[in-house]
Amino acid sequence: MTMLSRDELRECIEGEIPLIENMIDKEIQLQPNSVELTLRGIEALKGPGTVDFDNSQRQVPQSENIGFDSEDWTVLAPGTYKVTFNEIVNIPLDMAAIARPRSSLLRCGVTVESAVWDSGYRGRSESMLVVHNPHGFRVKRNARLLQLVFFSLRKEVSQGYNGRYQNENV
């Protein structure tokens, strides 16, 4: 496995099937070893979730949209939220990705949690934003939240992601 650099990421974004679509500003969002994803929307969780071994009883909690004010800001109390990104990600069968929060969020007492981004996944993904800061957190629509780090696999996978979240929010 090899981590992709900014120049390699640029080539993949500008390719026939773009690695990332709907970027607000490619030059700002492209980092030396990652692509930053931006905030499209925030939702508050409104109930419990359920997971099991074979997903036959899986239930994602209900959620409620948290709007932005007239200047595109919102203030979040400490807690857990679901965020949706602006960008659509198209991961080819010879890549995978791991997401990390921007360090600016960590310095504010906030983090973004995300699962592994599998080969073959396509969608406008969702992640979990956690406000640990007891004083809350103020965030603006389109803020850069997450750094997506891509890895080139030694060999293409024989079957890519084909789960419930394929093509989500597209």
C-alpha cells in the first residue's frame, strides 16, 4: 500500500471518473497527503441505534436537521451529531481511504469519526461529529472538517463495496 500525494490526488480528481466530485475549491482542499471534505449539513441524533452480526436487525437512529443561520453558522452544544459532506467520493477498486479530523477541530475540542472508506464505494458520505468542548462549537456551512487519506493497493480488489451506503446522498 502506498499513500497518495497531492499531485497523485490531483491526477485522480481530474481523471475520467473523478476520485472526488463537487469540490468547493480544489486548490484549498488538496493537501500534501489528503483531500479535505466540507460540511453540507448537520443532524442531531434522535434515538438509539442497533447493530448485529449480519445487519438483519441493524437500525440507524432517527435524526433531525440542524439548520444554519442567515450567515451560514450554527452553534452546537456538547454531544454527538451526524454530518454530511458536500463532496461525492468515487473510490476505484485499486484504492481505499482512511479519514481523520482536521487538526483545527481537535484544537477546538471537536472530532470527526469515520469508518474505512472501501474500494468501490461511491457516495456523499456521512460521519459522526463529536463536540467534546463543554462550551460548545460554532461551525459554518462548507467548513473543511475531514482529511481523507487515500492508499493505492498493490492489487485491485475482486469485489468492491456493495453495502447499504453505496451511492448514498447522491
